[in-house]
Amino acid sequence: MHRLKRLPQLMQSLKARLIISAMLLILVLLPIVGLTLNDAFKLQVKSASVKELKAYVYSILAVTEVDNQQLLMPEVLVENQFNVIQSGLYALITVPVKSTEDLANNSAQVDAPRINATEINSAQKVAWRSNSLLGIDLTSAITTAIHSGPVFPQPSKGQGEFSEIELNNEPHLVYGFSVSFETQQIDSQGNEQMQRFPITVYIIKDQSDYLQQVNEFNQQLWRWLLLLMLALLTIQILWLWWTLKPLTRLQNELAAIESGKADQVKGSYPTELNAVAKQLNTLLNTEQNQRKRYRNALADLAHSLKTPLAVIQSQKDLNQQSIEQVSHINRIIGHQLKRAQSAAGSAWHLGIEVVEVSDKLVRNLPKIYCSPAINITEDIDRSAVFKGDGSDLTEMLGNLLDNACKAASSQVVLRVKSTSTHLLIDIEDDGAGINTELHSQILERGFRADTYNQGHGIGLAIVRDLVDSYQGELQIGRSQQLGGAKFQLSFKH
């Protein structure tokens, strides 16, 4: 069932489609070619056999004589196989039977060794057969042919017909050819009359040679077709690998760009893909330049706003409420600038290993929170990659670890796990935790940053907005191990 579920996914691959179509073409086309060649060879061999049997018919007719309406045949034939008992090549001559009385008369007139009165059918009887047929139950073969068909062929005068029968439970080829001899005969009144003596010559040949040729050809044919099939499959796979190699290289370059290891497509590609690579590089350059301009403009805006605010804060006649409001404006400006500078939405081609950010934070935070000493423990998948901007990851981890260190008594744990579909980041502390009723309020989209407690709320607001911009999830709970708060970040790959 698992393989059946993977089949539709496999068919989404262009490479898999091409390989499967090539295999189907070879596996269907070559057997059809083999069957066609096999049938053609059988027809060719059978045609050659028919020609051979025709030649034997002519050799029999050459020594056949008719005298006074009697068939005369030599004791020994030129073709030696007709003289050897059960040699596999047999000759048979039949004459028409006009009546039962005529059959009996002919049986009495003709030499017994050369005439057999066995009936082939209701209109034919065996008038002569070769010595090679001695010991063969011809009656059984004829009876089988009559009942199971086809019977001995009965060609018209001057025509030949081809058929198959069984002798001694072995398949045999039969070729029949009908002729008519004309003889002069003097009647009772002394007048000469021309009388016809029709006969049918049958040549019967064992099919063993024919079948052997067909079997040998079949073995050779399917052996070479199998080798050809394997060779074509190998060539097809190598050819497809060579043809699709640029696509694989482009896929690898895009993966490198996505993971942050490269910033452009640098490979050389065929004409069809070269235009795509150039357009992609243009898109990347445009996006990077635009993001740089946005950040520079926001930085300039921040400086231009902070300077007047600093001047206002320096005024001595400001009351405490005004000072607090100016400080609050400073925090809001910082928060909104962080949101605007986030690279989310264009982060598909960005990437950074989590350990590059987490190691720096874990080294530096204990120096800040040294009294009381905070111990930060790492449990990190060293290969985990955050698909986004490094500064955004630093902002999220920095704020969460900073809050955890503020709330912790002595212990903070950072866990990072990468699965096939998600990047999971857990930050836990052994502090007092967060009240359950506040969990949903903190995660509500309408819960503004200025409602957080100073020192905690603004940082968590930044984290929440950054997580949302990356279509991630932020969950708050209680640590089962340490007993304090637990923040979990989840991002899809």
C-alpha cells in the first residue's frame, strides 16, 4: 500500500515519466517485433517445406506408370528415404473409388504389396504406398484425420494442397497433388478408346526438422531480443541521464540558493534552460537590491526619528509622563522597524544553519546574566537550517533566550530539531512560568506591542510578528522538565 501511495508522487517527476515511457516503448515494441519475425519465419520455413514436398511429388510422378487402368510403380525409388522403413519421408498414391464393387475388383487385380485398399474417405482408396510406410498404422492416422480434421487434402486435377496430420502421435506435413493419366484401351469391338486414370500423390514428411528450425530460430530470436532490450534500456537510461543532467544541476543550484550557500545561478546550461537561469538571476538581483534599499531607507528613517526624540528627551522641563511617552515612542519605532526589515516573504532563497546563531547567543548571554549565574544547555541538531534571514533568526532566538534568562532561576534549555517537514525550536526555563490565561492573549494578533510589560512584551511582540511573517507557529506552554515557561517555534521547510 505504501508503494501504491508513492506511485502518484513518482509520476510527478519528469525523469520518472521519461524513463517509464521509454521502458514501456521497449517492452511493448520489441516483443511485437519478435512475434512478427517469428510468424514470418514460420511462413518462410513452411513455404520451403511445401516446395520441397512439391519436388518429391514430381519425382514420384516421374516413375509412375499406368497400363490397362492399373498403377505400376518400381520396387525401389530414387530418393532413398522412401525405401527406408519409417524414415520420416513417405509417399502415398490414391485413386478414386466409384463403387464398393470397383474397390473389390481393383484389390484383386493389383499386386498386394503395392496396393492397399484402405479408404482415405468415401471417394478415395490407397493404391500404392512407399516402403517407408511399412509398420505404420495408416488406417489410424486417416481415421484421426477424418474425425478431428483436417482430412487428407483432396486437390482438384492439376492442383496441390497442403495439410497436417499425425502419424504415430507425431505431427507430419502432407502435400497432395492430383493428376490424370490418359491410356489407350481396345474395347470388345476392337475400337481404341482413350481412358483417364486419375490419381492423387501424397508426400508425407515428419515435422521434426521443421519444428527444430522454428525452435532454434525462436531461441536465437528471443535471446537476441532480450539482449537488445537490455542494451536499449541501458542506452535509454544513460541518454536520459545525460539529457536531464542540466535539470539536476539547476535543481542543485536552486537548493544551494535556498539554503543560503549561493546567491545566483552560475552554471552553463543548454539554450532552453539558459534563458530561465538568466531570468532567475535577474529576479534574485532585483529582490536583493530592493531589500537593501528598503533596509537603508528604514535605517535612515530610524536615525532621522531618533535624533528629534533624543532632543526632546534632553529637555529638562519635561515631566515624567512625557519622558515615558517619548521612551514608549522609541520602543514602538524600534519594533516597527524590525518588522519592516524582516526578510520573510523573500526568504525562499535564504538559509542559515541554526548553530551559527545559537552558539553565539549561548556564549554571550551567560556573561550578561552572571548574577545569579544562568546555565544554558543546548540540544541541537547541528544540520538544522532555518530557511530565512540570519538577522531574523537572531532576533527571534535572542529575544526568547533573553526573556528565558530573565525569568529563569538557574537553568535554560535550547532544543533544535529538524524533521523532513518542519524546523522545531524549543526554549525552556526553570522560572515561575506564564499564567495560562495569558497564553492566548499573548498570541492574539490584535494584542498590541504597547500593552506588554516593558522589557518583556516588546521583545515577544517582535518574535510573534517575525514568526507570523514566516508563516510559522509560536506556542507557549509549561516545561515538563524544568517547570517554567516553554516557548516553541515551528517553521515549515
